[in-house]
Amino acid sequence: MNNLKCSVETCGNYKDHRCCLSQIEIAGSSAVNRQETYCESFCPSGCGAQNAVDGTPSQTLHIHCSAYQCVHNQDGGCDAACVCVSAAEAGSENPYDSQCQTFSCKCV
């Protein structure tokens, strides 16, 4: 379980700098920098878990990760204690703009 701090306010799963899902997927299998990662669990406002029955944001959640070059990737999971996801462009509803700011490349 990881702590997640999210600032992607255009995501339907976003609420109070948290996520209303119990797990998310960070994508970017060939990423060598954070700009090449994104939250695959992103969905535009109006379609997500926030609009579900209770919409309660999770304090901790499982983070699956396909950014294999990240130092925090351990067998497809994230071992960072706290993960930050933010939007590359404010107001964007493009999932590719939801970047993992915690990404750190093994190759550097």
C-alpha cells in the first residue's frame, strides 16, 4: 500500500488531493523520465469513482506500475512510500498529461 498525493483535478477519481479508487496503474513501459509516464486509471471528470456510491478518497492504495525503468518498480508494483501524480498541463483531460512525479530512472 502506498500513500498517493494527486493534483489531477480533471480526473473523475480525484477528490481532495487523493484518489477514490482502491488501486491505480502507472503506465510507461519504456519511460526514462517522468514525462513519459501517466496514470492509466485516469478518466475525465464525470466518469469516475468520485461519482460512485460514496466517492470516498483512499488514504492508501495499491499502485501497479509498468514503468520498468523506475527505481521504485518492484515486480510491477511501486515500493515508494508516497507517490505524487500531477497534471503536466492544468485543466487537461488527456490521460497522458497525468504524470508520476515520483518516477526516478534506474538508468541515470
